[in-house]
Amino acid sequence: MDGDGRTGGREIVVAGEAGDGVEAVDLARRLLPDVLIADVTLPRMDGLAVARAVTEARLAVRVLLLTGHDTDEEVVAAVGAGAAGYLCKDAPQAELVAAVHAVASGGAVITPPVLARMLTRLAGTLPTTPDGAATAKLSPLTGREREVLVHVARGRSNSEIAAILGVSETTVKTHVGHVLTKLRLRDRTQAVVLAYETGLVRPGV
């Protein structure tokens, strides 16, 4: 499966369809959809290569990958390729629709079973107390930006963070943008990983 979607309000409009990865990248360049949905196992150019090509071309297109394998290694590769979402192909339709909207609005989505396994595995590799080098990575952030990063790492959306902090969603988006820029991160997925690596957030805490 491969498609492109634009979100207008809560509506998803299919802007184009492609039969393989090469066509998908070409359509992404020409149509610039908000979200490109690609199967990991596309012919000619697989989904990981599609995500990488879109990222390297700096297109204003977010990539959501669909998989039938659901492995930790594949999701790590997907994040490394620049994908903003990674979802099982057998996910309920409502979950897919929610993932498209989340990715289109700048969020990141990883299929829950894989995310749970990865966080458990990551927790086992983290020191019991973060070292100075790890915490130093977060030194460019203000107190409020660290607070926002904690909420992002816990999987909360911009609207949820805004409600918790008592600020506007626009303010939250600004803080998230500052976090990504100051820490030189590509997207929210990388921000989540860094938050756990530095000990700012720990699984279950």
C-alpha cells in the first residue's frame, strides 16, 4: 500500500497513489502532500529508502511507514531514515487515521507494542543516574523547554501539553520548535529518544 494524504480539518484527502517506491518519491516531489504513507516492502525502492530520499531532499512531507514485520530493528531503521510514523498494517482504521493526523500535525507515531519493547530495552541500557555529559546535552534548554520535552517524551500531543501547562497550543509549538533547534534534532521522535538517553525521563516514571 502506498498513498499520499492531505489533512484539512479532520478530513483526509488522497492526493495520489503510486505502485512502487520510485513513483512514491516522484509524487512526493511533485504533489508535496502533508503525509506520505508507504509500505516498508515496496518494490524497486522500499519504504525505508523512500523515507530516506524524502528526508534527504528536505521535502515538506512527513512519512508514515506501514509494516507487517513489527520488529525493533526495523523501527530503529525507520526512525534513522527520517520516518515520522511506524504502524502495523493490521492496525484498526481508527488508529491509522489518528496516526495520519498526528504525523501531519508534527507528531511522531510508533506502533504501541514496538514502542513498549523499545522503551523496556532502552531502560536496561541507561545508567541509574545520568552522567554530566548526558545532562549537558540539555543545557541549552530553558526550564520551560525541558518541561515541554518531558511531556513530548511521555507521548502527549501539543494540545494536551497546552492544557497541562495552561498556555496556548501555539506557545507549545514554539517551545517544541526551540527544543528541536537548540538540540539539533530532526523531529519529535529523536527528541523522545534523547529525553530517555539523558535520563530526563525514565520508562514508568
